[in-house]
Amino acid sequence: MTGTKEHVTTAPQAAPVAGGTPWRGDRLTALAQQHGALVALAILAVVASLSFDSFATTDNLGNIAVSSAFVATVALGMTFVIVCGGIDLSVGSVFALGGVLAAWGSQYGTLVALLLPLAVCALIGLVNGLLVARTGLAPFIVTLASMLAARGLMLALTDEGANTYLVGKDSFFATLGQGKLLGVGTPVWITAVLFLAGAVLLRRTRFGQRVYAVGGNEQAAGLMGAPVARTKITVYTLSGLLAGLAGALNAAYLASGVTILGYGMELDAIAAVVIGGTLLTGGLGYVSGSLVGVLLLKVIQNVINQIGSLDSAYQQVVSGAFLVLVVVAQTWLGRRRRAG
Amino acid sequence: MTELALDKSMFADRHALVAWLQRYGVYLGLGVLLLFNVLFTDHFVSGENFRTQAVQVSPVLIVALGMALAIGTEGIDLSVGAVMALSTSLVSLYLGYGPWLALLVAMAGGAVVGLAGGSLIAVVGVQPIVATLALMVGGRGIALVLLPQLKDVRDPAMSSLGSGDVAGVPYLALIAAALALITGFVVRRTTFGRQLLAIGDSRPAAQLAGLPVRRVLIVVYVCSGVLAAIAGFLATARLQASDPSSLGNLMELSAITAVVVGGTPLSGGRVRIGGTVAGAVLIQLLTATLIKHDLPSSWTQIAQAVVIVLAVYAARERGKR
């Protein structure tokens, strides 16, 4: 969807070199773009703790953390894809497929329960990447197609959703999803480690540098000798892999491969990434911001639940309105930075 | 007719073949699918089957018309499914004042969503996919706030609109065909249509040429919203119920598929309304065929995915003149 011609004319200055070289222009604008979501999250958390006794309890915060962990893992992969100038609409379906494969595989042991979904979902990501990088098809369309295909595959595996595969109660795999370490759920720890690794990968490695370069200006990156196609293929594979892992962990957490999961998850992930300060035009973005974006969306949802009298429909209204607000602000800030 | 001629030397040039396939491939596919069904599907050639398929395809087709306009400007409208949901909620709430008023209110609702999307895109400069994504999330939320659960729609005028026909052709199909003709006329014969295509071809060039870029973009998204609202109204009449939580789900995908399969390039600058109609019918028929031959619905999704990729692949090289 994002026409390449736009990148040629507008993107170059916006791409920061990994390592945080300061750019020309207003530093305050850059700070607002990068940390706006964090400030909003802090304010919301303080207001929520003061307003509701039930908000700042260990149980409630633990619930928010665990339910954020799965979307956050998906959003991590999405961050790489979007920074690289693409988009991945297939993650919701891949998440559901990963869960079903993991639950089915868990009868053969933890290794199968993890490796099977990871392999299949990485393969879907690889196909996405190959189609995007080698044929020049719009990422939006390619991943739309794989969204349908992955959902179809999942339905075929479960006899149109009629079969639910269960995860054995006392298996090590179930512990991965339901266990606790120092009072915090295992999925939260796994997500935290993944985010640390993701941040290092994006900001401190040559691969991360290439992701920024390709997203900032594909032609220029190619001329400078960056392997454009390989970088794109890698980010889509990574996104598929992480969505599959999130699905598998979620299956372990729920003790079954639920077939109706993942609808609209790509939207949640994209929203979180955008709220976190990553530009949808590519070339600029932060792993940490995506994590904050997920938390912000989950806290909004939680606060609406706390209010109680508001039903879940308001969550969508508030999330939508919030997204509009953030996107308008980001566009405005982005334009100021480009002008500066 | 000269363009349709299958000259052998033409196929020596790969680009010519690709261009031909992009333009007429959808009719070719539709022809093959029709032939297959006539030969191998029981009870395919019947008035009842024709009516069923026509009624089912009409809402998708109407939404696809608006989508074709948005894609023609190198944009996209992901909010159409949510607008259908909003429309069905509004119809339920205002049906007490008569179906015409309900339709008007629903169309106004669609226009407001389109206005919001168009303004974000044209004035603020937000990418179409993001602007309409936000409206998609918020729009369905508003629909559910207005009408929290499924509600039966009992109105004689609505039910005769949903199930009636003229000489075997359902009202819904007639309305869809009329809207397609109007949209085709607007794109081909009006100044607005030419401006729309010029913007899709190159927005900076259109701006330099002094075209009213902002106004045209906003009108395009308002049109898309209004068409989606009409589709929501008609779907409500057909189902005789308002279900804001499920009506229009994944509609944006079906509409985009119909437009793209019909030969409209995602890179903008060109709109094929005839192809969009054929694309919508092709997808409807493909689903119906797979179901009639007892293939599970999971396979229709996989088939749809393959069709999308093939169509876009065929369209990619000659996407732009």
C-alpha cells in the first residue's frame, strides 16, 4: 500500500542511524514522538490507582501483564515489519494456527508442542517475505492473503473449528504458560526476554541498521549495498515466528488450542506499534514504544472494565478515538521533524 | 473488440499478455467458472439459484464500488465493514419513523465516518490504511454502543425490499446494478472522475496542476462511507435483523479482493467498475461452487487467498502506465 514513490521523496532524513545519532530539528518533538505513549501510560496508571482500589492490586496488575504478554510478542514482530516499511496482517490467523498446532503437538511432548508451531508459522512468514521481496507485491495484499490461508489451514486442521485440542495438565508445556516465577507469570518473563533481545537486535546490530535503512529509503539502502530482499524476508519470517510463539504460549496458558482466537489481533498489534511512536511509513521506530503501546491499550481496557457500568463496546470506541488522536499527533510531529 | 482479439503474436510479448490478463482475466475466470458450474453442478441453472447468488453478492458489490474509488486515488478504506454495522444499528433505531428516514440516517452516518476518514487523509495527511483502521475499530464500537445486541427487524417494506424481485431479478441486484452504472459513469465521464484518477496517478502532480486534491479525496471517502451504509441497509432488509457485532465483518477484505481481482491496480490512477462487478461475482461464485461441491469452508478461504495473490501478481507489472 505504501507507494515506493513516497519513500523516495520524503523519508531519508527521518531515519535515525542505529545508535541514536541526533538528527537535525527539534529535539522536543522527537522526545514527544518517542515517549508520548509512556507519559500517557504513567498518567493513566496514576489516575486509575487513585480512582479504583481494585486497580493497583497484585492480582489485577498480574492479569494485565499476562494478557499483554501475548499481544506484545506479536507486536514485537510487527515493529520490525513496520520499521522495515511493510505491514503484516496475517499475525492474528498465524497466532490462532500456532495455538492449535501447539495444543495438538503437546500430546507428543513439549519439544513438538513448541517446534511444530514455530516451524509452520515461520514458514508462513518466510512465504510472506519471499512474495513481498521477490515479486514486489504490496505487503498489505500478500499478508491479507496469508491471513485467509492461515485461518483456512487452521479450520481444516480442526474440522471447521469443531475439534479442540487440549494441553495435558501436568506437562512441562502447560507450565510454560501457567507457571509463575517470583510471583510473575512465565509468559511475562518470556515476553520480557524477547523484548530485550528485540531491542538489542534492532538498535545494536547490523541487521537492525539494515531494517531502518530499508524502511527509510529502499532504493538508497540498495545502492549502499544493503541486502534489501534478505532483510525483508527476515523481518516477515521473524514476525511469523513470534506470532506462532505467542499462539503456542497462549495455548499453554489456556490449556487448549482455541480456534476463535486472533480475530482483529493484527489491528491491536498495529495500533500498539503506532501508539508507541513507530512511523507506519517505515524507517523510524522503537521496540520499547510498542511494549508501552500494548500496555496502554490493555490499561485502557482494564479501566473501562473497572468502571463497570460501561460495556465492552466503549472499549472499541475509546481505543478507536485514542488511535485517531495518536495518529494525528504522530503525523503532525513527523511533519515538524521533517521540516526541521 | 480489437482489444479482445486473441492475436497470437500478442502473446509473444509477455507484457502484452500480462496487460491483457489484468484487464480481461477476471471475465475469463468468470467464464470458466460459469462453464464448470453449468456442466458439473446440479441445479446450477435455475431461477432460484440465480436469485440467491444475486442477493448475496449485492451488498459486497456496493461496498466494492466505494472501495474502487478509494483505491483509484491510491488509498484504501478499511472502515467499510464498521460502517455497515453502524448503518444496521441506525436503521434499527430509526425504523419507527419509516424506512426512508432510516435509510437517510444510515447514509448520514456513513457520510460522517467517510468525512472523518477523508479529512484525516486529505487534511492531516494520515496514511489511508491507518486513518480508516482507526475508524474501523471505533466505528464498530459506536455501532455496538447504539445497539448492544441483535435485534429483529419487522417491517413489511423492508422485508419486501430484501426478498422481492422484478421479473426474477431481485430488488437488491437491481439497486446494486444501478449504483454500479452510476459509479462507472462518474469515473469515466465526469470532471470529478478525471480528477480522482489524476490524484491516484500522482498526487504531487495533481497538486501542481491546481486540482482540488483535498476536496476530491474527502468526497471519495464520503462516497465510500455512503455506499457502505446503503449496503448495510440492504443487508439488514435481507436478513430481517440488525446484528452490529457481526454484520460487515471482513467485508473490507472481500471488497478489496473484488476490486483487485477486477483489474484495478492498488497503485491508483485507474478504476475498473466493470471488472469490480465481475470480481465480486467471481468471488461469490467461487465460494458457492466450493460449498456446492461439499468442500469445507476452510478451503474457500485458502482458494480466495490464492485468487488474490494471482490477481495482484498479474496486475503488478502494468500497474501504471
